[in-house]
Amino acid sequence: METNTKDHSHSMRSTTRQAHIHDLAIVGLGPVGLEAASASNALGLDVIGFEATKVGGHVDQWGQVRLFSPFELNAGPAGEQVLINAAKTLPEPDEIMTGATFLNNYLQPLADQLSGSVALLEGVRVLAVGRQGWLKHEGIDSSARATQPFRILVEENGNEREVLARSVFDCSGTYGRPNWAGGSGIPARGERQMRNKIEYHVPDPTHRNRDKFESSRTLLIGGGHSAATTALALAELAIEEPKTSFVWATRGGGGTQLHPLTNDPLRERAKLVDQIRDLRTNLPSGSEWLTQAQLVAVWAEGQGIGVEVAVNGDIRRDRFDHIVANVGYEPDDTIYRQLQIHECYASRGPMNLATTLLAASGDGPTDCLSHDGLGKDTIQNPESGFFILGAKSFGKNSSFLMRTGYGQVSAALSLIVSELHFTK
């Protein structure tokens, strides 16, 4: 019986080889995904890319936010070369851009230029990736497993189809998978039912979302850079429209997780830290900043939202018009759950990289500028040919810089060309 099963499996694999197999499939067409498309196309690889929404969709969601780093740190070398070859005008190296400006002046022109030679498919969601003919637990440390292509199940307009590729880069990021707002990383009571009433991304209260937040009361949860950006925007709106107020709830006893760096080379980051320090002592009238606070429960209350918040161990009941939970993001592992991926038990990123990051930082924060040159071994998984790149590779660790992702792309391409014996 064992022999017959194996024979049938090999027969299936032979049949599959008749279908077209791409050299590389890229999941996610944000900054790192487009850099991967640019670099792999320059190598002459047969590439296909998938984006669930549109090119740079996550960047568009935080389009009003100013990047900390200048353009020279946010543009990929291969992507820049594509635009230079096409005689396109690039932003100045030291320009500080918003997400929208970065999308309109770099990412979208790059995608447009690549579209003539690379299949970049928008509105196509990758549902799952498996190894053709193999189950997750089979072929551990087997060279035979690595010779088979990846089977990729995608959905477009409600219809499903399969795509085969010899290698896969998962560059889908984490912005589409927000953490829960409740304490301990699990949902607060009622949060699952109220999830569509809570904003988990960075809103734009002074412009795009002004009608929503103006003259209303908002609970803001979170202590990182995203929450700080939202707090400053809500404070600006409250000054312009005094009927606007907010309560900022942070877990730490000292307030936010923002820590000033001596002679910080990223002036926008240093500016944000200074602005938050000023805000702490100059909150708009009617607004509060709660420390050592965690969301305990949430429910619908009339046209608003009722909450229970634990503050220094005491329960406070309140009512708000809106809740913004800028509490970070985590990787979505559903697409590669049937592959042999070694995940970190703490960060949920690939283990090799997570171990390197942990060794560099302990359990404290690190500067994103310190992560260059991480090495090829940090991006390798037990599943040969499958790479998690970009922000998703850092898991719950938020100290990611686009330049780091571009370095990962170069390392991953070097590995698949040499170790998978691509002949181009």
C-alpha cells in the first residue's frame, strides 16, 4: 500500500510538469514586492505578482502620514534603475515624503513601467500556497520535495484558479492584519462583535476623515509611532474644532513606547518624539491621557460605543463616538500554513531572522537603521524556495526599514538563482 501511494504521487507530479511554471511568484505589490519584481525581471526570470487590492494599497491607506526616512532610504536600487532606464524623473534623495507622495511619485510609476514585461495582477488574492504533491509533514529535509513547484491558489472576482511557481516571495506585509486591542494580545470582551466599529489603522482626522472625527469623542489605544501620529492629528482637530476631544490610553506607566535617540539621524522621527512630549503637558481641553490602561470590554451603546478600561487596575466605564486602536500588526500565516516554515514563538516572524533581531535587542526596542546586512541565512526557511520578505519577516517587531527589505530581495534572488539552479 505504501509503494502504491508513492507511485501515484509521482505520477501526479509528472502530470503537473506539463502546466506552465513561473520562476517566481510575488505575493504583495508594495515597496518590497515591486523591488522584487524589478530585480527578478532584470535577471530575466519569468515573474508573476499578485496584489489583493491595488499596487501600494497599504501605503495608500496611510497616505497622509509623513515617512521618517528620506527618499534615498525608501527607494529600491533595482526599482530606481527601472525608472532611470525609462528616463523618469525621481524625487530628490533627501526628500521627506508622505505615503501618498511616495506612492504617486515612485511606486505607481514603477509598476506602470514594469507592467510591459512583468505580470502584476491587481485585485487577485492569494489564498494558500502548498508544495505540489507534498503535504506539510512530508519530505522533511528531502531534496526531492524542493524539486517540485509551489501550487498557489488565488481568487479574483470570486473565481479561483491555480498558479505554479518554482519559488515564492511573500511580501504581503502586516498592515492588513492588525492586533487585537484587548489586553494580553487577545480580544477584549465584545471586541470581535464590534470589530467593524473600531479603526485599527492610522486615520486622517484633519482631512480625509475629518467629517467622522470632528465634534466627536474618540478613544485612542496604543503607545507606538502610529498612535502618536493619530494623537497629534486629533489634537490638531480639537484645536480647530473645540467640540472635538479624545482619551489616549497607553499600556505603559510612562506613557508611550517612543524613546528619543541621541542625535537621531531621522529628523522626522525625532520631531514626532518632541511633539508628543509637548502634547503630554498641553492636551486640548476635554482630552485625557491615561497610562497603565488596557481595554477590557466594548459594546454598542446607542449610536456610540461603550467601553470598560482598566486604569492602574481600576475599571472605568465610558462612552465614545469612535475607537482608534493603533496597537500594531502581525503576520498572516494562513497562506503558508501547509509549508514547512519555522516561526518564532514570540514575534511570529521566521525563526532565523527573529533570533538575529532578538540577539541584537534583547526584549527592548531597536533602531531600524541598525538592521542592514542581516545575511542570507536570516531569510531562509526549511521550505526551500519560499521566502518571507519585508515587514512581514519582522513579525510583531516594528523596527523595519524599507531598505532592509530591499537587501532581503537581493539576498533571496541570489539564493534562488544559485541554489535552485535557475538557468537564465
